[in-house]
Amino acid sequence: MYTKQEIILRKYREGKSQRQISRELGISRITVKKYLEEYEEYKKRENQQDSVLVNYLTRPPVYNSSKRGKRRLTREVQEIIDCLLEENRRKMERGMRKQLFKKRDILEILLERGYEIGYTTVCNY
């Protein structure tokens, strides 16, 4: 994994564009842009030109989780999935393998009941 340091040095020492850096490092151009914008913002706040790069690169990362949506897998949804899986277990014991709920069936039942949940969330649970 490439660090912020490599991205910033390639931009300011080697004079490469964001697209060149992203191609060479094999990472998203948006990630390169984000790191460069963060550095520029930090450089504007801190007027000490000598230690700006060192301070910026040594500070711990800051994550903004305020934009994240609500969790979809609530306790109520887990209970419904558990009930459906228990019903599957009972059907298996009776030899009704073809009547089992598949992952897609469980997702459709949850969506019909009005829960906003994704297929991957159901599969992971």
C-alpha cells in the first residue's frame, strides 16, 4: 500500500499529475486528489513551510464518519433471519431440501416487510 508521502513527493518533487501518480501507483485518482487537497489545506493552516510536510505526514489519520448511513442490520432483522434459518433447519430434518429459503428468498422476504437491506448484508449475516 502506498502512503501519503509517496503521493505528495511525486506531485511536488517530480511534478507529476494526479492521473500519472494514480496510474503508476495503481490507486484511484480520487484518493490521490484527496491526499493532495488535505495536504494543501494543512499547508494553508500552518504557515511554517519547513516542517509542514513532516507534521502532515506524521499526524494520525482523521476519518469523517458523519456521512455514513444508519446500520441496516438491526436486532429485529437478525431475529427474522434467524427464524427463517431455523425454519430451514426443520425443513432439512423432514427431507424438504427443495423448499429451503435461499439467500435471495430471505432478502425478498425482508424487502417485502419494508426493511431496507442489501443482499451482501444478508449473505454476510
